[in-house]
Amino acid sequence: MHNRTIALAFSGGLDTSYCVPRLAEDGWTVHTVYVDTGGSSAADRAAIRTQADAMGAVAHHEVDARERVYQRFVRYLIQANVLRGEVYPLSVAAERTQQALSVVDVARGIGAEAVAHGSTGAGNDQVRFDVALRVLAPELAIVTPIRDAGIKRDEAIAYLAARGLPVPARAGSYSINRGLWGTTWGGGWTHDTWAGPPAELIDPPADTPAAREIVLGWEHGLPVSLDGVPLGGPALVARLGELAESYGVGRGIHVGETALGIKGRIGFEAGTALILIGAHRELEKLVLTKWQTFWKDQLGRFYGDRLHEGQYFDPALRDIEALITSSQSRVIGDTRVRLAAGRFQVVGSRSPHSMMDTSIATYGEENRLWTGDEARAFARVSAVPSLLAARASGDGGHG
């Protein structure tokens, strides 16, 4: 009987390594698909290919999706200043959706009948993969060996060891996801909200360089240069990531809602994302009006929530992307960022479209566009709504 062909989203970690022989035992011809969304070296990719071969994959496919991740997702995460829970820059969510997109392309190219992923039944990734696969390729079956059998990490390790198959390094410690927009850690200490992270996530590197400043150049709300050197999106993210990592910048812990409604906790290192979002926000403050900023903040938060929960394909997100793009037409200029051990600070920004115009007024010092009497009248009129409310309440506004 002819084996059925399946495309497996493959990271080289414990869960996806387990899936290869498990699927083969179930009668599938397994093609592994590694989607490079950033953060991996040539040595990393070679090790992933070696692991796929050792697990018994009939073919291994590698897709470079870094540019697609940047253009389809990261650009809006920067322009909308998306931080989930005000701290976490969605280091995984966008990349999972792109991985699903790329795996579908490979599956169709090899004539697969199904796609598989190694998600558990308790996390966000299963939703991200399943939603994308149902929308993009409803004709393909979705097979999830870990989720379906409720396989735990120690069980997957024992399964591989019993068959003489190599167990990925650190398989029993953490689930580590590294990509263009940052690295996350799950497992172990993250399950105890009172437990702190290991030193590697807290302490800056012992050989941290001396503090320094960098200059980021911006065009239409996106970074285009680093210290005067023009760079494309993924290249700039990678270069800035090297700098951030050398200073131990961007490490944190996030507790928040999952797509399933339970609470989740992760550790993360996302220095590039935090620096770019922080610098972008400061540049925006110069050039956007109060209400542009207000509505961008509301929609950016909603956009991040939907993307985090796997709902990228909702048409509402295309509408929000259009508004975000429109809002960025004047977000042009430069930002100065100081890097030091374990921290960064945006110390300067400038733009040809700056609305901070000293020819009109200097905050707290002098005004040229209006008189003192006009300022007094403005303040008096501004008090009217609160004055009326206080009188109506009969308690002088203290109730």
C-alpha cells in the first residue's frame, strides 16, 4: 500500500523530532520543513537538517522566510508599537503564522495529503497553526501527534531513546523559540510565578562593552539605517540584535492571557524589538497629533491581540494595517539610543516634520502665538465642563 505524504513543520527540537518517527510508524512518508524566520546561523540550520535526517525524514526542505516575516508582520509591529501586556513584543506569534504559510507552499509542491506540527494541546501555537492551515489549505488534513496523544516531554525523550534516536540537546529543560523578533523560553521555572529566571536571562554578559550611542534612521515609520549605514529590514534587525545581545538588553518575563483563556508565563530576550519600538514611539511623539497617537494605540493593541491569538486572517487586520500605514507618512527622521549593560534609553530624536516648534512657544517658558490674556481665557473656558459637573453633584467635585 502506498504511504501517504505529509509535510511536517520542523524545528529540530524535541517535539518535532518525536513527530518524525511517530508519523512514519503511522504510515506517513514524512517530509520535514524548516522555515527560517530569523535568529539561526548556518551551523544551526545544518544541525536541524542533520536531526531531520537522523529521525528518518525522506526529505528535508528549508525555506528562507525572513523577508516575508519582516514585510508581512514585523513592519506593523514596529509601526503600531505592539507590546503585549506593555512588555512583550510578540516574538513568536507572527513567525508561527508565516511558518504555516510556508509549510502549505511546500506541502502543495510535494503533493502532500496532510500537514503536521508538534504543538501541544495547552499552548497558543496549536491555534496559530490550525487557523492558518484551515484558512489557507482546507483540503489538507492536520495531524498533531503530540497534541492527540498528550505526549509529555519525558515521554518523548524516552520514545526516542528506546529507538536509538538522538535526543535534542537540553530537551528536558526548556522549550526555546528563536526567531527574527526575539527568543522565548518556556517550561521549568516559567510554570511557577514565584520562581525567578536563571542567571543567563537576568545578568548582562560578563564582557559587556562600554556604554555607547547608536543612531537609527527612519523612513515612513520603519528603520532604514544604523549609524548611517543603510540596511534592509531583516539585516538591520539582525545587526541591532547582535548589539543588544552583547549588552544584555531586552530580557524580560511576561505573564498574560493565552488563546485558550488560561494564563501563561514566558521568559524572553528581544532587545531589537524593544529598542526599535521604543525609538519609533519617541519619533512618533514629534510628528503625530494627540488623536492620531490615541487611535493608533487602541488599534495597535487590538492588532497585537488578534495576531497573538492566531487570528491574522481576519479582514479587520487589513483595515488596521491601512490606517497604520497612512499614519506613518511623516514618521521620518533619526533617533539616538544609548546602550549600556542591561538597559537602553532613547536620548534624542529629530524629524523634518517635527511639531515641536519653538517659533510658536517653548513649553513652560514663553509663548509667541498667543497673549497672556488669551491663555487665561483658555484656562477659564477649559474648566467649564468640570465646573458644571461639580455644581450638579452638589459636593464641589469631591464626591
